Amino acid sequence: METRIFSKKDIEEAAQILKAGGLVAFPTETVYGLGGNGLDKEAARKIYAAKGRPSDNPLILHVSKMEEVYPLVESVPEKAKLLMESFWPGPLTLILKKSKIVPLESTGGLDTVALRCPDNGVTLELIERAGLPVAGPSANLSGSPSPTEASHVYHDLSGRIEGILDDGAVGIGVESTILDMSTDRPTLLRPGAITLEDLTEVLGEKPEIDPTLLGKKMEDGFIPKAPGMKYRHYAPKAEMILFCSSEEKEHEYKVSKRIAEYLEEEGRGFPREKIAILCAEETKHFYQEMAEKEGIILKVLGRRDEPLSMTHNLFRILRECDEGGIELILSEGYSEEGIGFALMNRMKKAAGQKIIAV
């Protein structure tokens, strides 16, 4: 199969592919998604096959406006409506009880459906022209870093899908916040750019936090209600280790010192030219002399005081490490306040929960 690159002027052609049951990757403000007809069982199966994604990992249905939600669900609770009015279009996915027209193939076999209205004009037009909800997980091979540029999608899925709608690099860089609204108490299943603080302000109550986000080990037979909960996600090919400190005072110095000690004590078995250190702009000076001396690659994630710059760059940098043949990534950990919760959630998953406390 030839995978075509579509521009904004090709939206109608991309929409026709979706109508015909084909797959088209699309841009959002978070990451690129892999789109298919969310009401078509076969299209859902194609999405899972193209990604190599386990079929019990739910998809997200994308709509172009709030009104398109109602046929897809049993009902829309008042609090869910309030959240839609406050954050849509935007990086918030809501989980509600599905209606009969949504196939189980699109929901990972669940009686709930994940819904979102993305903040990207090109994709909103694509959904409108297709006239159907677009099922869309991230447009990457399952488990690998999510795509933040069309070239990332092409690298992973060329020959597996019909097309990619290119709208340049995304803004946020990590997937949407997912909030389960199908039960009495709103529950955060995945952190994103819409933070706990944002949700609390609108809801008038702090949502519950799913225990898996707080480090609780999943039991055998665990059924994920949202993407990214159960399986290895966002991971580079390299082994990745996070160095985290709960102390703010002298945090930067302590972490950088511990990374240097680790390299001295544990890192000798790795070729020096295949080690990378992920750090902040404010702390790169701690590593520069060591990096030059040992031939270590420095990757600057962004600024500690601008965590959105870090989410924007994370997956791109992890992909650069893959392309550069990096075998070991040593990374600083960061504050989990605000959007930092989403950043560290992705970094911990990328590291396979390999964390060294400092």
C-alpha cells in the first residue's frame, strides 16, 4: 500500500478515504492520530492491525462539535456538558456510557466510549467533511514514542495506511487528558494539558485519581478504560532511567551529581558514544564537561520553568535517540505540579518505571 501525504487542500480526498473505510493519520494540538470511521467495525480492526495494538486498548472517537456526541452515548451528564463547554475544542477526552451505534471494536470491548473534540482546524474540517466520528489513537507503532510531526507517522506507518494529513508540528506534544465521567465520581485516567487544577476549578470538586497513575501495580486481568493504561507506552528503543528527587532545595545539583555517579559506577558496560542525558536548559551546564570528555550526547528537553516546552519536545527527542542508536538514556525527573504530572507520567512509562531516587 502506498501512503500518501495530504496537505490542507486535500482534506476532501482524505475525508473520502475515511468514508470508504480507509485510514488517514491526522494532526491535533496534542499528537498525530490515526483515523478511521469510529462506527465501522472493520475500520477499527484496521487501526489495531496497522499499529500492532492490542484490541482491548480502547480508541478515542473524535468529533467536530459537542452536538455530535449525543448519538454516540446513552446520556450526557450535566458535569460532562460543563467540561465540554469549558475545554472543547481542546486536549480533554471524556469517557461516557456508549450508545448501541458505537461498535465494541472501537471501545476495546467496553460499554463506555472515549470522546474528544480536538483543537485543530484542519482536523475539525476533516471530521465535518467525513460526516462521522473519527476513531483515533496516536499514529505510531504501538508502544513507541507518539508522533508529533507527520514525518514521525510516515516513519512508523508508511505502507500500512492510505494517507497522512500534514499540518506541521503539534503544539502540546503529549496526549489529551482523559477523565472518566461514566461513574458517579469523575476519575482521572490519564493526565494531560488540562490539569487536575483546571478540572477541579470547573467541576467544583477534585477528581479521583486512578491508582495506576500513583504507581499501583495492575492486577492480572486488568481491563483498561482508556488508552495508555495497561501496556508499555511512549518507549524509546534504549534503556531509560529517571533520576528523581522529592526535595526542591538543591534538587538540580543532587540529580546531576547522581547521574555522574551512575555513569562512573554502572555505565561502563555501555559504549560511551551511545549514551544520552536528557536535561533542562537550566541544568545542561552541569553535564557539558562530562559529556565532552566521555562522548555523551546531551539532549535539552526544555526549560524547567516552562514545562510545556518539555512536553512539546519529549517524544521528538526520544525518537532522535532511536535514530541515533542511543542504548542508554539517563534523564532528570521534574516537578509533577500542573502539566508536569502529564510530563512525568509519560517519562515514567518511557522508562518502564525505572526510577532512581536521589
